[in-house]
Amino acid sequence: MKMTHSWVERFRDQPPIEQTMIDSITSELATSDLNPNVGPNKPIVAKVLHVINGEHFAGAERVQSHLGRCLPEFGITADFVCIKPGKFPQVLKENGGDWGRCHLAKMQNRFDLRSAFRVRDLVRAYRYDLLHAHTPRSAMIASVASRLSGIPWVYHVHSPAARDSSNRWSNRINDNIEKLSLYGCSHLITVSESLCCEAIAQGADERKVTVVHNGVPTIRPERTRVPEPGGRWVLGMVALMRPRKGLEIVLEALARLAREGLDVVLRIVGPFETDAYQSEIEELIHRLGLENRIERVGFTSDVPAELVKMDAMVLPSLYGEGLPMVVLEAMAAAVPVIATRVEGTPEAVNDGVEGLLAEPRDPIRLADKIRTLVSGEIDWRTMSEAAFRRQKGCFSDRAMAKATSDVYRKLLGLG
Ligand SMILES: CC(=O)N[C@H]1[C@@H](OP(=O)(O)OP(=O)(O)OC[C@H]2O[C@@H](n3ccc(=O)[nH]c3=O)[C@H](O)[C@@H]2O)O[C@H](CO)[C@@H](O)[C@@H]1O
Ligand SMILES: O=P([O-])([O-])O[C@@H]1[C@@H](O)[C@H](O)[C@@H](O)[C@H](O)[C@@H]1O
């Protein structure tokens, strides 16, 4: 459907930003003229510009970086433009730009549409064929930039916008921005079946929605020890810590297990979204008497190195997931997952097979699940193998890139 807002028409005829300005936007982070993944044997048939927030380096950014790295194998180069630059450009720089070129088009506020003009000029200067957006904010910019530049755009749904955070107003604004922006969208990619059903229920044309499950590299790092029933068990939670991840629930479950005399510790891997939330968690740790059972790691750029130290990865999400990358990353490292039955998580983990699933917000049931593993009632080795096999067979980064490139090819008429 065509978007006919008059403000788009008004902006359409504005002059492009000068080439020098594009250069100054990109030079800081542009890496090489050619993505190093592209060799003479991999003819490039299309160039895609991912419009991303870039503020954090969390799940959506991990998906974007895997796509940037893997898509060239399928004949597509993927570059990025950050409209809320932060951790993503930094991490990309640390990785030598192997994932693609990174441009900046910083928004000064949530409704700053000047970024769309920068994106349009990038499209012209670098001859991109397609835009690919990942958040409601980036959907808004991509939808306008698509109108201005005349190229199609794809939207990647990572989480339900209406239940994405604990901030009711921000959820409502993002949900509305997403709905409005999607009018001109050429195709939706959802990271889980659950999000696909939700998109269709909300009116999306089912011929224009494709599920591309998230995927990760199969790493399986060497482990130096295997946990034994009755011994010490190291659980880990890997996330950008924010209320919807449910850290409180695993702390309460841990306190329960500690009272039963089980030797279980928790490594908290990842940054806190806000200082206020971190203080609340510290207070809870103190109140539950868990100080000597908690190891605080903070943000790491080497998650596999953390996964080998864990006997199980816990993700007690309350709501609002898509298909969490940390679940797949743990499985790739043959680490059983103890998670909650939220959105796409059960699409990757079958309860009792590759991991364990509890209902969200229920520390008693979560403690029960953890107990079955640490007591030996469930065999750790069998579950660890099953987790590894499932990730390798169904949730690889290459499969995700291949499926994404298929969407692009179809849309661009490339067969
Ligand atoms: C708000 C939003 O868009 N949420 C979505 C986001 O994931 P969200 O950011 O909520 O969480 P995920 O578990 O998917 O990803 C976290 C990522 O951060 C990385 N990490 C974490 C801690 C750390 O110290 N270092 C580090 O690198 C992890 O390795 C992982 O790759 O994308 C996911 C994948 O599509 C979706 O399932 C989520 O619903
Ligand atoms: O709402 P907004 O300021 O564009 O952006 C936010 C993003 O920067 C963030 O990465 C995401 O996890 C949040 O839930 C929210 O979407």
C-alpha cells in the first residue's frame, strides 16, 4: 500500500546532503571499500543497507552482525547505518569491519526525520538496492528513506513492539510508530513463528511475511569439566539486564535452592540497562543473602569464553522475546538452557530434551527445573548433546543468512 502523507511529499524535493557530508558521516567508521568476505568467486548480486539503532550490542545487533558476515556467501553485501549510534559501531570497529561498512545518521530525537534524508543520500552514493530495518525507530526512517529513494524495504521483527519493555509509554509509541511505518513495507521477516502469527493477526498480508529463525555460529568450545550431581553447579545468565529478562526470578529460585543446601552459583554476564535497575538487583541480592553465590561479570565481547564456564544457561524472561540469541548461543556451546515458555523460546528448546522450560514469573517452578538437572534426575551429558545437535541442525548463522538472502532475491526479482 502507498503512503501518501503530505509531509513525505514535502520532504521529497529537498536537496541531497553534499557528498562531503556523506563522507564525513562514513569516514570515521567506513572500513574498506570492499567487504573482505567478498571474493572473486562470490559474485555480488545486490547491496543491502541495514538501518539499525546501534545503541546497544544485544540480540538484534548480534543478528545484524551475523547477517553482515554471512550474506556475502549468498551474493549479497550488507552495510549498516546507525541512527542511534553506540555500542554497535564500536564492536564493529573492534572486529575490523568484517561485517560490512558502517555509516552514521544520528537522530537528534525520536522523531528526527533528517536521518531519512541521509539514508536516501547513502542509497544514491553507494547504490544500495534494498533497505532492511530492525526496530520501530529504524522502520520509521527506512519507510521514509524508501519513499525518497524509490528502493524497497524489509522489516525484521525481533520482538513484539507493544511488549518490548517495562515502559508502557515507550511501548505504546513504538507500537504506533511501527504500525504506521509498515504501510509501505515490502516484506516482513519475523524471528519466530510466534511473532509471525502475531503479525498476521494484526493484519499483515501472510504472503508478505517470512519466518527466518535466528541463527548463530556452531562453536562448541572445549570444556575442562563436566558437572556432577551433588557437586558445584555454575549457572549463568547472559543478557542486557533489563526488567523483562526476569533476573529477580532466578535470584529467588537460587535462594530457594541455597536453603535446601544445593551448591549452585550464578554468573551474571552482561551490562545493566540502567544504574537504577542495577541498584534494585544489588538490593535484592543482599536481601536474599546471596552475596557469596553471585559472580558479576558485566559486558563481555567474548560470550563463548563465558559459556564454557557455565553448566547451564538460565533465561527467565517475563515477556516480549523474539527468539533470544543467548538461548541459541548456549546450545551451540552444548550448554543446556533453563528458560521460560515465552514467545519463540519453545521453538528452539523442547522441555526435557535440549533444555528445561518453566512458566514465566514463577521462581518455585524455575527452582524445580534447576533441581532436576543439578540433582542428576536429568542426565546433563544427554541434554548437552541434544542442545548442540539441535542448534547445529536448525539454527545456524548460515541458514539464517541463506533464508534472508532468499527473501531479498525474491523481492528484487533475482530468482
Ligand atoms: C528489544 C529487542 O529487540 N529484543 C530482541 C533482541 O534480543 P535481546 O537483546 O533482548 O536478547 P538476546 O538474548 O537475543 O541477545 C543478547 C545478545 O547480547 C550478547 N551479549 C550479552 C551480554 C554480553 O556481555 N555480551 C554480549 O555480547 C549475547 O551474546 C547475545 O548475542 O533480539 C532478539 C533476537 O532477534 C530477540 O529475540 C529479542 O526479543
Ligand atoms: O525505542 P528506541 O529508543 O528506538 O530504542 C530502543 C533500542 O535502542 C533498543 O536497542 C531496544 O532494545 C529497545 O527496546 C528500544 O527499542
